[in-house]
Amino acid sequence: MLSTAELNALAEEIRERLIEVVSQNGGHLASNLGVVELTIALHRIFTTPKDAIVWDVGHQSYTHKMLTGRRDRIDTIRTEGGLSGFPKPYESEHDAFVAGHASTSISAAMGLAEAKRQRGDDGYVIAVIGDGAFTGGMAYEGLNNAGKARGNLIIILNDNDMSISKSVGSVANYLSEIRTKPAYFRFKDSVSHLLERTPMVGRQIKDALVSSKSKLKTAIYHNTFFEDLGFDYLGPIDGHDIDMLCGALMRAKRISRPVLIHIATQKGKGYQKAEENPGAYHGVSSFDIEKGNPDISNEDSFSTAFGRALVGQAIKDPSICGITAAMKYGTGLQFFKHKYPNRFYDVGIAEEHAVTFASGLATGGLRPVFAVYSTFLQRCYDQIIHDVALQHAHLVLAIDRAGLVGQDGETHQGIYDVSMLQSVPTMTLYSPATYRELRHCLNACLYGEEGPCALRYPRGKEDGRLAFLDDLPCEDHHLFPGKKKGGKVVLTYGRIFAEVYPAAQKVGASVLKLTKLFPLGEDVCELLCSYKAVYFVEEGIRSGGVSERLASQLAESGYRGRIHIRAIEDGVIPQASVESTLAHLGMDEAGIARFLEQE
Amino acid sequence: MLSTAELNALAEEIRERLIEVVSQNGGHLASNLGVVELTIALHRIFTTPKDAIVWDVGHQSYTHKMLTGRRDRIDTIRTEGGLSGFPKPYESEHDAFVAGHASTSISAAMGLAEAKRQRGDDGYVIAVIGDGAFTGGMAYEGLNNAGKARGNLIIILNDNDMSISKSVGSVANYLSEIRTKPAYFRFKDSVSHLLERTPMVGRQIKDALVSSKSKLKTAIYHNTFFEDLGFDYLGPIDGHDIDMLCGALMRAKRISRPVLIHIATQKGKGYQKAEENPGAYHGVSSFDIEKGNPDISNEDSFSTAFGRALVGQAIKDPSICGITAAMKYGTGLQFFKHKYPNRFYDVGIAEEHAVTFASGLATGGLRPVFAVYSTFLQRCYDQIIHDVALQHAHLVLAIDRAGLVGQDGETHQGIYDVSMLQSVPTMTLYSPATYRELRHCLNACLYGEEGPCALRYPRGKEDGRLAFLDDLPCEDHHLFPGKKKGGKVVLTYGRIFAEVYPAAQKVGASVLKLTKLFPLGEDVCELLCSYKAVYFVEEGIRSGGVSERLASQLAESGYRGRIHIRAIEDGVIPQASVESTLAHLGMDEAGIARFLEQE
């Protein structure tokens, strides 16, 4: 058994390796540096896979991977064929549950714990969830149910006083209050002592406090919300003190009710540059350890192009509001916040609230724009139908990271939004391929359309090959004629046009590039009908996408030519660079050229 | 201005009318009887539409409708062309926001309030939300943001100690505790008095309590979670005392911070039969006022057929668990709960948690079945992709109220589930048309399939016209040959087969009835290809549905025949009987017969 000193040395060693690996491969640095001691303590007190650890969001699981047989492969993290940057049960039996989206761990852990209870397995289930994920309503649904859980369930609230952007909302204030006050146990003890030492009535008051019917006792002894919900609350505890962490975990093991352990950690702990600016080291590309120069979020990208375009509109229109769900930097909304703080809303990791709140703003006469990653928009399907479309609200969804995302892998691919939104009544969707088109589409969504509108654009930069689009007029769709009139035509949209266009030129096919995906006028179908073969290339899930929609319309219209669809048939797409993924899917230039050679 | 006595007389009059109308038209009785006094008080203190009232779920808005110019039309409620059973902004400017799904009101109201603030409008926005809706995470996301709202926002927590099923979870216990203890103000006052009257140190302790740095003060004076979140908390208040309600509302109006008023009401108030059994009078069909015989939930229906079938499986298999999101009776799970309470979970109105929790159970080795209405399953799109499909969890979604639902109208139509689930990787979906097929499909989902599975079935009873199906083998699909081999074929599934089959017989067309919707073997496409014309009839949204999927596959395969699709093109379908709605959509027998006459 390692001594405390040895454990601390291990922590330092792990930290160095983490910095080294993330500086090479990119990844989530600050959050991983924050939980080194916690992870060591967890694996000292518990034994996976008999005991299960459920990491919320999961981007803080690197140390866990190193301690569970994957240390020698940690340098492959986030690379094609390498370790995932998130927990993956198919990667290791020590990864109890998939993660990537926030606020799911309590629900999943409660399920695992109930299963163990039902099956007579005495193992423990531990959910580790950050204060950021606590701003998501699903965490609360989990808490509300887990407070009465009968299994061996322990929830660790990893409170680092910030989520991805600074933690927002009243719960953050509440946690901050209980975090900064003297440790709760000491507080309880000192109240008892104070009262015991008080002459005359002190003792009586203390006895009254201890009486089960005393309201004062309820007020003092049950002074955290978590206790009100049925948890035994332990904390706050220094999350970088391995001994204290082990003590709390041992204590939690002995308690038969659900336990919530509240620990305070520092994001970026041990790497000064990340401690000072944890937001900049949340999710990074490779960087220089000495210089500490991770990607800064206002470098040229679709996100910043969007952020700047929104500011450009907001200067002219005081009714524009900007909304983010804890992704101020990721979505480029920092520019808007800086300039118009009074019209900016960071709602926390609460996409559902964001959409319905935006619909309220719109109903009240404002022009809200909710900027959100495609993969997280999946959280809002019901709200978009029920609270926006049925409310006839005019608002704009700015969908970032639409399409393939690369190294984050399965859990973050932005491939469902087109299919999801196409089923929503009265929905309008644009898909710009360049920054200039993005500005045009934003303007169209704000002023040219009614009802719910959205524009979707990819992660990263504009493709240099598309510079020629800047010389063309911005239209809902544009035809690039091929060699032969009435020959082959390819329908596509968005960034993938950069692969489709040169491939089409090789085979002499025409290309119909959509900028507005729906609703579509009848002219699109009519145009396609004038070709002898129609090819669709769609960087999104096939089911419910634009290709299926148009192919079925062509079929209904009696079109007699050939139809071919290349879209994403299987939504499980592992981590790899976007280029490599496109090649696997047959959607790079060469793959599309082969596709177009089919008759 | 009416006197208190006159207001109480008005309340009685409204109550009588409510009972009368709901006994004729069906609707939500217990919840409406519970808020008569609240609604009167709200309209006495506030002025709509300048002030906006946002009703959560909205089925309790009948009194509101009667007090806002719709009293003479209240007898048309829930009928075709009549008043909606839910708030509808297009019906009246006094209905501030659409409702139908739970837990949305705080978010919407905060949006409306922020819009008023930004636009310099000094009107108030009042959200009225029940304790049941408080079990939904979205309410918490709303609270977490609204606690710092700067607009004129008032939240009324209508606490009737039960949601649709009995309120569940720790929050319910918490509310129950603060509801049943002496009124909060009185409590605060009495503590102060007690301490003042305590000789010697009492005064000192009191002074210490009042000192802003005192931890005790925090513990005693801020003893509700709502205050911790930033609200001024007023309550608990008797929700049937109009004077007290008016007093609290006046007080709330004068407070510049967000206010939460906690009122205690009785569901079914004033109609003894509903007071005694509010669950039975939650949502009812027409009934006899004297006898009080609303639809009882264990009468013959797809829901009860499902509930009984699940019990039948659970007898043989101890790993089966039943989960509901506050719809124990609606989904027929009451039988399961009664027989297997230890394997039954009512998670509250928390569909997101339900899915991820079920995935945890499945990962732990159990066989969870989550029974949920189609329209509420929309809340879980992301969880089904992220926490179930990517986790490779094998669980069963039992989707009730799939297809058209009738009088509940737009907000409750079950028309998106097929499209939504078809995009989910590895998903399997069945669509039984009879009770017998339902039993078969449940068994197939539990034991014949892997990964995420679902079966969907309509509201109400089996169609008597389908009795002949009971004599056929249960297969994934079944061909009913028409007069002419290779002529017309209709592809359809589910209840609508009862309309399609006789229509097809009229024109001599074959019918291919699917029971398993996806994944589909290639044989289905091949079979369709052997006909000269393929017709699709789908009681669901077209976009992403089975028709589009198959039509696009036929087109790709080079099919040269004619293709026609009849599905729901526009998801906004107003209230009317299912029969009438089918006729409007051209999906009744006559409409389909006309459709099939097309070449």
C-alpha cells in the first residue's frame, strides 16, 4: 500500500504526463489536472470494475485511464485508432458508462446501482459530476430520484467554481456559498459547543435542537439542499488532499443511504498557465508546454465569423439577443457579450431552457439567437417543436460544429441536426459553406424569414478551395453546370461542397449546391428532373435528411433517371481527423469521384 | 370591485360550470377545480394581456379562459373548431404562451419578462407551475436562471401534493415538509419571539442571528431552497382563500426581485368524487355528474393490454423493470407496480432521466421497459442516441399514444416518434396493430432483439375491424394479396391498416402491412419492386418516416413504377376526433380509396 508521500509523488508524475500528452495530442487539460488526486483516491478506496465509476461529460477521465491499464497507450489519446478522450465501455471494462454530453451521470449511476441492488451485487457506483454539469436539468432529475435510491450510490460533486465558461445561475452562487463557509462538520460541531458553553439555557436550546421535532434542528442540521433531497452530505473537502479524500470515501462507503461528497478542486492544478486561465485550457489543440500557447478562441473560424457577424447585426438592431449554453467562447459569442452584456444570456449547460427562454424573448418582441453545437441541440428536439414551432416564435438557432467533428468522436458528431429539424413544422434551415455565406444566411434568418430559423456551419475554418464562391451572388441554391447538359447532377450543401465540386469537374457532372435546405421551392425538383442521373452527397445522417426527402419527391414526380445517395448510414462514427473520416465514408474528393462514376 | 363574498360566489359558479362542461366534453377536471380561486385572484390583481400569465402544462386554464372573454364558448372546449383544452396564443391574446408539455413555464415566462424589461414595458409575467412539473429538470434549469432575472417575474408554485400520478422524488418530500410546517412567516416570527423571551442569552443569540455574518441566520432565515436560488419566497398560502391570495400577489408586485409564491391547493376541490380520487379525474372522457363514472384506466385499451402483457413477462423474468414518467395509469403500468413494486420506478415528469436511468439498469444486466407517450418521448432524443445507442444498451421503449390523439390537439399528437427513432443508430421499432401483435412485439423486443428497441401503439382500443388479424401468424410483415398480381401495392403499418385494408380491397390493391418498421430486410424492397405502383400510407410525419426511407431506396434500386406517399406533411394538427382528423388528412377509408385510384 503506497504511503501518502508516494501517492502525492504519483499525482505529480501523472500530472507531468498529462501535460505532455495533451500538449501533443490536444484534449481537455484543465479538467484533467483538477481531478488527479480524486482519481487516485477513488482507485485506492474502490475496485473497478466491481465498483463502477461514472464520469459526467467524461473529458476528465485521462487519469482514470492511466490507472486502469491504459498508461502505455495514453499517448494515443484522441488519435485515430487510439484511446478515446472520453470513457468508452468497449475500450475497457473499467469505463462503466459512455459519456460526452453533460448532466447524465447521476441517472446512469442510479441505474447501475439499482441493477446491482436487484442482482444482489454489493459493489458501489460512484458518479463524478462537476458544478458545470449541475446547471443542466437532467442532473436535477437524477438527484430528485437518487435521493431515495436504495443501492450503494455515491455522488461526488467536483466543484471547481466554473464550468466550461464561468458557471452561471443561482445554483453556482449557492454552491459557492457552501463551499466558502467553514467546513460543514466543523460548523455543526461548533454550534453544539457554543450552545453547550452558553450559561443557563444553552444546554436546553441544544437539547431542543436535537429533539426530532425541533424546527430549528431542521434548519441548522439540514442546511444543504442535498440533505433536504435525502442525501448524506459530506463536505466541502479539499479535492487535492488525497488523505482527506480517502477518508471521506471510506466514510461514504459505510453509510447505507445515498451520499453526496462535495469536493473543491482547482481546474488546471499544477500547470501554472492553466491555473491562471483554465478556460483557455478547457479543450485545446496541441500546444507548446513552455510557451503555453493553446488555440485561442478568437482565431479565424466559422464560430468567430458568426460571433462577429452577430455583433455587426446587433449594432443596427437593439432587439437582437445572444444566448449560449455555457459555450460563450466555443460559439464565438464572447464578442457579443463584450459589446452587449445586457442582451447576452449564458444559461449554463441548459439547452432545453435556452430554447424555450428564447421563444419567450421572441414572443415578447425581441430577436433571439441561440448559438449551440449541433450535438447538443439534440437535447432540444421537443422544445423546438412544442415551445417554438407551435408557438409560432421567430428565433434563430446558430448551429455550430455541424457535420463531422474529428477527434471528439462518436458522442460529438454533428450529424443529426438536419434530419431532426426537417421534421419540425415551419422550420427553415440554411447551410452556408463560407464565412460570407454565413453572414448572408444570418441576415436571412433574422430578417428574411418567419418562424423558427436555423443556420448550420462546420467546426473550424473555411475551406481555402471555396474562395471562388465569394465572387458569386448569395442565392438559396446555385447551379454549377457540368460539361454535358442533362447529364449527371450532384446535389450537396455545406462544407462538403469543397470535396464534391472538384470530383464533379473530373467526371463532367453539374453540381447543385443548396444554401437553403428547407423549405425548398418546386424549382429544385424540376431542375433535378432535367438530368438523366441525380447524385446526392450529404455530410449528415441519411434518415430524414435532404437526400431522402428529395429522392422520394423525385420518385413521386415520376422521374425516370437514376438516383444515388451518399450520406451517413450509420451514426456511430469514431474519432479521426475530419479528412480521414471523410475518406472512410467515401466523401472525400476521390471517394465522391468514384461514386459519380456509377451509372 | 367585487367583495370577498361575491368573489367566492363567482368561484362556486365557475366550479359548477367546469363540472358541467367537463362531464360533457371530457377534459382535465381535478386540476381545473384546484385553481379556481387562484385564477380569480390573478385576474383581480393583474391585467392581461399587459401582464402575462404562463400556465405550465396548461390543462388547468379553463377558468382563465372563462374569465377572459371565452365564457360563452367554454362548452365548445376540446371539440373540433372549439376552444382548446390548453392555452393557445392564436385563440386569445390573454393566452401568453402555448402549453401542453410540462416544466416549460419558468423558461418561457423568464423570456417574456426579459423582453418586457428590454423594451421598457412594466408589465408582469406570472408563471403558474404545479409540484408535478417541478419534477422535470427543465423547471430547475428555469429556476436556476430566473433567480437572477431582472424583469418583473413571479412564479407561483401550485402545490397540490400530487402530479398526475402521485408526486415522486425527494423534491416532493421537501415541498411536503415546507408545506405542512407552520407558515414560514409565522415560523420566523416565533423563533425571534422565543429567543427574545429567553432569559439572559436569548437576546444576544437573536442579535447574533440577525447579524449578516451569522451562519445561524443563513440557516434559519434562508431555509428554503428557493431563497437560496435568489427568489423572495412567500408561503405557504392557502390556495383556496381569495383574500390571502390577493394579499400575496399584491405583496409580490411590490418586490423588485423575482418572487416565488408557494400555494397549497386541493385537486378536485368542490366536487367530492374528484377530491376523493383526483387521479381518476385528471384527464377524463365525458361522465355522469351524479354517478361520477369517468373512464377508469384499466378498461380495455392498448395501454392496459401492454400493462398486462408486461406483467405476464415479468412473472417469468425477474430482470424486467418497469419505468414511467408520472404516467403510471396512463401507460397501464399500474398492474406492474401492484405486482412488482420493487422493480417499478416512477421517476416523475423526467423523461430524460428515465431513459438514461433505464440505460444504466440495462448496462447493469436488467431488462428495463420505459412506457411513455409518443409526444413526451420527444424530450429524450439526445438521451436515446447518446446514452442508449452509443452505450449499446438493450432496453425497451413502450410508446403509447403513437399516432393521432384526438381532442388534446397540436401539443399531444404522437406523430414524430418513427422519424425521430429511425435516425438513431441500431434502433429497432415495432408497430403492432392489435393487442395480440402488441404482446408479440413486446416479447420480440425483450428477447428477440439487441440494443435499443421500441414498440409503438395508438391511444385507445383495438379496432374491431382487425379481429381477422388474430388468425394470422405474427410476422415482421405480412402481404395481403390484391386481385391482380404485380398491380398496386400499399405499404402501411399500425392502426391505420384498418382504414387501408378495406380501401385496398375496393380497388383490388395488395397491402404489405409492416409490424417491424426497422431495420428492414432487403426482401421488403424486392417485394415492392414486383408491383407496378407502390403507395405508402403513414400515420406520422413524412419527413424521416418509413415512406420516405423506402421510396428513396426504391428510387436508388432503379424501380421504374409509380410511387405515391400519403403521410403527415404538416405536423400542426388541431383538436378533433381521430376519425375526423383522419378524414381531413385523407387517411380514412374513403380518402385512401381515392388516393389509391391515382395511377
